[in-house]
Amino acid sequence: MLAACLGCVALASWQLYRSFYDGGEISRDRYHAVVAYAMGHQVAREFAGRQGKVCLIFPPESASSADALDTLFETFARVLRPFPGLEVKEATLRVKAKLARNGQVPAAAFEEAFAEVPNAVAFISFAGIPRDSETLSVFSKREPPAVFIYDATGGTNWSNALKQRRLRAVVVPRPDVKPPGKGAIAGPPEAIFKEHFLMVTYESLAQ
């Protein structure tokens, strides 16, 4: 079973590699989508062979383009396509765009998003996480879901929750690398992710 699951991950990787790499360049939306690609593989490795709902939490469309959000969802969902037991759902934060862009989304907005898919085995937030995130009710469940965070602002609201092992992984932009401009960038998704982003876990934080 494990070998079969790993084979599915490898097949999904190749298919997504082709979808990213054919044409040689990656658009600005796909720059962010490499995070969805990496997060999808992280979830696939941890939950292959299991059943349950995986919920993606997005910022409001007023804070990002609909095309960008669709690209994030579609990229993540395609990674998990070989795993029929994992159902991908989505929830959108109900906040003003300014709060979302500045990483200042209140905890209440996240509580509402978590409540939309109460039995999810994993949540992946593409909108960061609020301050004092370790106090969110989702972490007090008897069997809390796995929570993964992408903080595009490069903030540290997630720090205490990660140190307490409440978060599985956090992705942030590399502080020493400027994000691409309006033009496209070239390269396979793994290389782009490695160049532009860091995935932080409890283990890497402790090193």
C-alpha cells in the first residue's frame, strides 16, 4: 500500500511538473502556486491512504485576484487527485482586503473558516494566521487537525503555535530574495520553491 501511495505521489509530481514547466516560464500567479504544489505534496505524504476532508483557507477575493485563488486551489487539488479518500474543500475569510494583505486578520475570521469544515483532517491556510494563533479553538479538539500555513507577508504570527507543535509546517518567502515582478519566471516548481520560499517545521525551528 505504501509503495502504491508513493507511486501516486510520483505520478502527480510528473504531471504537475509538465503543467508548470511546459512553455519554460511561470507566471506571477504560478509563482504563488508553487506553494500550493509544495503544500499538496506535504499533505499527500502525511495523509496518503487515509480518508477525510482537507480544507484550503483563502483570503477574500478583494485581496487577491480570482484567477490567482483558482490557480492555488487547482494546483493543490491536482496533487491530491490520485488520493480519492481525500476530499478538497475551501473556505474564504470574511474580512476587509486591507487586513488580509497586512496579515492582520482577526482570530474570529479564522474561527468561522475552521467551522465551515468542522471535521477536516487538515487545514491549509493561504492567508497566514492571526496573532496568538495557539489559542484558536481548532487546537483544543481531542484529535486536532493538521494545520499548515502560508504567510506571504513574511510575518511571525505563527511562531508560538509552531513552537508548541500545534502547526505542522509554515511556508514564508525567503527574506533575502526579492519576489518576482510582473513578468514570468522560469524553472521547474521545486527549484522556484527552493529559491523563493522556506518551509519551516518544529524540527527545523529547533536546529
